[in-house]
Amino acid sequence: MKITSRFTVAVHTLLAIYVFRKEYKTTSDFIASSVNVNPVVIRRTLSSLKAAGIIDVKVGCGGATPVKDADDITLYEIYTAVDCVEGDLFNFHEKPNPECPVGKNIHAVLDSHLADAQTALENELKGVTLADLMKQLNILM
Amino acid sequence: MKITSRFTVAVHTLLAIYVFRKEYKTTSDFIASSVNVNPVVIRRTLSSLKAAGIIDVKVGCGGATPVKDADDITLYEIYTAVDCVEGDLFNFHEKPNPECPVGKNIHAVLDSHLADAQTALENELKGVTLADLMKQLNILM
DNA sequence: TATAGTTGTAACCATCTTGATTACAACTAT
DNA sequence: ATAGTTGTAATCAAGATGGTTACAACTATA
């Protein structure tokens, strides 16, 4: 099972907003044509990013604008904004048998290691900012 | 989206096999009652673990037995054995627009960071062995 | 050899999540 | 007043998951 593409869509969306903010009105249609998904998908993404305080979206008039500096937006922040994972990354079987010594203690034994793995992933995402991506992008563009 | 419980089921399954190998015949029914899932789910898990060379399963007679030493089985090995994630952990939107400077370069900019995050998670799983879990379990049992 | 217990696997199902899409009310710049 | 846009509900098809039934094939044992 994979982590939903909402995450990469959101990153792409933010890059488009921050890169084109001067030249274009970054509407859901505009962004959708770069990401190549349905505009409604982008509007949902924009909603999440707005709720997270990362961008502002102008109702009626249209267009998304940055609220935070690109240096202060980490991939982790985007990842949580679009609810890729709610709570634990690893699913756990529901009801291990408490009558069995293994079933009774499986959570005690395993939970911390799963949490460590999830934290390692999240820390990596915390180490990359939107500004980092924009720097890389500027070299390529 | 979360990582399938096949992983925790497989870890639980292996713990049951390694812990009870002397006292019980570890059949799919026996393990299923500890994990509390359908025996067929356990048989599917056993198939995967067997294909990965971690255990041996006796057809007909019944019961699973260890092939490798618990010290040599990492959580990562179990994780890959049951195909929790095929290839990339992060889904990527299919066809970013190559006509757009952002769409054209989004993979170049983002892929390595996603790979780093996935690697961080996997490395964490590589650092824990079944023997580690058994040690913790012995203290609790 | 006959039997009982077990594995391996196919088949089917209900549920959930996802992303696509249509539709439309509400809003705003011009 | 109009055209363009957002916000959001509703619906849909597709895919993954885990549960379950069923049964052929196999093996230890009596």
C-alpha cells in the first residue's frame, strides 16, 4: 500500500503557486493543467493547504497566494496538511488474542519500533523545505 | 493511507513460531488463534515468509519451522517478504504536464527526497531483528 | 491402507480509499 | 450585470484489503 498522491500533488501545487505567483493568477484550473489532474482535485488540495495556513485562496476573484515563506514550509508540513496518514503509518491487526503470551504483548514489543520507523520517515520530510525544492527547480528551469 | 496489517500479522506470526516451536505444532489454526484472524490469512502469510526463505512449512503434516536464526531476521526482511509496499512508498501523480516548467521537473526535484524518506524508514526497520523482539517478549512473558 | 489433520490456493464477497467528474450555489473584480 | 472563480456535495469506477468457503493434495499415524 502506498501513500496517496495527494502529497506529491500538494507539493507540485505549492511549487506552481510560489514559482508563478508574479506572472500568473494561480487558479485551480491553471494549477490543474500543470499537475494534470481534475481542477476539483486541486481545489480540495488548496482547501487543505489553506486550512494549514500555508496559502491563502481568494474566493470569487480566484487565485492562491503564499502566506508563509518558502523557507518555513517543510515537506512534513505539506504531508500532514493533506492528511496522507492519519495517526499511525502502520496498520495493526485489530484484536490480538490476550489469552496468548505473544498476542498479549505484541503491542508492547512492536509499537515503539513502528513508531521509530515512522518518525525516521517524518524527520526526513522535516529536513526539506519548499525553498530547497525551488532552488533545485531554478537550476533546471 | 496506511501500510497493510500484513506486516504486523507476519511479525506476530514469526514470533509465535519462534516462541512456541518446542511446545506446540505451529499450524495456521494455532497461529490464527493468537493473531485473531482467519487461518487462510495466516496461510497466505506463511506462504510469503516461506518464499522469502525465512521459514519452512510442512505440507500435509502441518506446522511451520524456523529456517533462519532470529538474529538474522530483520523487520525489513519481513516487511519486504509480505509485499507491504511494492517499489515506491509514495504514490506520484501519473502525468505532470511536460509543457510546464514545474511539471517537467517535478520528478527531478522531488524523487530523491521521497526516496530518502523511504530509505530512512527502511533503515529503521533494518535495525531491529526478530531476536530483539523475542528478548523484549521474554521479559514480559 | 484408511483416516484425520493440514496446507495451498482459487474464488467470491463486502468494505474502504482513492481520484475523476458533474453540478451548482456563493462570491468578487470589472 | 456579467464572467470567472471557489467551495463543496454527490456520485462513480477502480483497486486493495481482509474474511470466508471450498476443496484438492499431501502426510503422519493408527
